[in-house]
Amino acid sequence: MKIAIILQQKFDPNAGGVQRVTNNLSQLLSVQNEVYIICFNRNEKNRYVDNIPIVAVKSDIELKNILDQLNIEVIINQTGYSVKFTKMLLYITNNKAKIINNLHINPLNFYDNHKNIIQELFNRKKIGFLNTYFTRKIILGYHVWKQRKELGFIVKNTDAFVMLSEKFKPELFFLVPKLKKYLHKIHGIGNPFQRPEVDVKALPKENIVLFVGRLDLSQKRVDLLLEIWKKLHVQAPDWKFWVLGDGAEKKNMEKYCLQNNLDRVQFFGKVDPTEYYKKAKIFHMTSAFEGFGNVLIEAQSYGCVPMLFDSYAAASDIVHHNQNGILIKAFDCNEYAAETKKLMDNPEKTSELALNAYENVLRFSYEETYKKWEKVFESLK
């Protein structure tokens, strides 16, 4: 089968998020199919990445011609939430190829994002006199109505709709109840991950808590990371906290550490996290929401025990509480700190969870994930 995975950005397999997932998905599907990554981006060039052809297009006409020339049978649209891009694909394919829209965020993320955007708008534009409960409700109501309408159109008119978890279906149906009648073409598939072959018991583990991710407030809630660590700083003097990543909150986080004498917090910037996973015993994530949480699986693959708030539906897909990680009541920093201290004080339990975490990663292997994609392809016939 000839498959085109379509991105609306320049493809960088070493970047995070959708680009890394696209790289993994292309490798997964190419074992039994002819796969192309098509980038609808003016800065892209035709090339090969790991034997996968990267095809650059700059217009809808050029995209149509490429799809026709390659005789593409299935399109996986990685901008699965965009009704504008979906309409364009429907128009240029004219039923010649099946279209699968791939949603890389949880459905209620739209709602959370709009709330944050609205608040930021009032903060930046100095229009505080309009910042009332009633005004915010009207604006949020409009965006939710618009999103319901767009999601309804996308699911109804595409051939399949793939989300990152089966547990996101209730969220989708909460937003757009009428989509229940399209249940047959709505699927939940986690991101594929190829586990590294390592001996977890032999890794040079140190007393390190690790964070890897974008340093922002609205989604990652990095303010809570330091609030939790502040509670642990005195209680665990032989432990360090390593922060990997960059973002708008980095300077504020560094300032907070100086003001509170958190001298065992180190910021490493945006670097390859592999060697850091190998050394850290515990992984902290404080996100308010995620699409999936690839870093959790990455941490588990090196025996780094993940701890996170049970704040989004797919969290419990990856982490089974007290078996291969720790789930904590959403935004309870006291409980988070207490559960972390328990692991710090119980190296046997931490080692047990680390080994279980490493085995858990196999559930997201290429082989297991491909079985789920096969069912999607079967549903298109």
C-alpha cells in the first residue's frame, strides 16, 4: 500500500513532538508499505531520511500532482485538528485516496488552550476593563462552538480519525456528542516507540530527579516542579534535580532557585536526554495536559521511574500506579513531594518500579502499534 504522511512543517526527525512521532510512524509503516513523508512547507527540500523519501511541496496544486504521480492510496494527515487543511485534502484527492486525520493532542486540550489564550489576551492588550467573567464566557463559548463544528466536520468527512488513546473518546463525545454515531471510524493508538536494549540493573544510577520538556506554565506547569522540589530540598540533601529543556519560563525558574537557595537544581538546556535518563532514578512531570507524553516512555526505557499528576486521560495508559511509576492526584504538590520522598527512601521499591517500567515499554513497540494501525487500514476497505 502506498501511504503519504503529510506534515505542514519542515521535517526534522531529531526534533520533538509531531516530527519525532512522524519519523517513528514512517519507520513503522514502511516495513510493509511504501511510505512517503510529504512536507507542505516552503523551506523543505526533497531528500531521504532513514530511507524514507521526504517530498517538498509549496502549494495545493503541487500537492495534488505529487499524490497523483505517486498513486497514493492512503493519506495520514498529521495536522488532524485543522479543518482548513482537511478541506483542502478532500478537495484535491476527490475520493481517490483514503484520508486519516491523526490528532496529536487530547480533544479537551482545545478548551484548555482557549482559556489560557483568552487570559493572555487580556493580560497583554491592557484591556482589563473587559476582563470580566461574562466576557470570558462569551469568547470561550464562541471558540468551543467553533471547535465542535470543526471537529464534527473532520470526523464526518474523513475516512478514519486517530487519537492517541482510547480514553480520549469520552472527551471527544463530551465536546461533540453527535460523533458517537461515527464510533466505527474513531481509533485510539499510542505513539510507537522502539525500546533500546539496555541492562537497567547495570546503568550507573545516581540520586537524581530529572525533568525533560518545554519550560512553560500553561501546559507543563513548571512552576509546580520547583514548588515540589522546594519541599524536597531540605528533606533529601543527597539528591539533585536536573532540568532539561528550554522555554519562556527558564529565567523565572533560575531566579526562583536563587531566591530560595535551591543550589542542587541544574539547568542543562535543550540537549539529547539519553545519558541523563541513564543516570536519573526518578522522572518528574507536572503537566496540566498532554496528548500522550512520549518522555514518560523514554524515561521508562532507561529505568527512570516516572511520577506525574493524573491530569489527563492517557496518563494511566502509560503509567500504572505503583507498578511502573506513580500517579498523583492532580496538582497536589504535598502528595507529590511525599510520594517522591517515599521512593528516595526505598531504593528496593524504586528498583522494582524501574524494572517494571522497562518491560512496560514493550506495549508501545513497533510490532504492537502496527497491529493497531492494521485494524485502521482494514476499516478503510
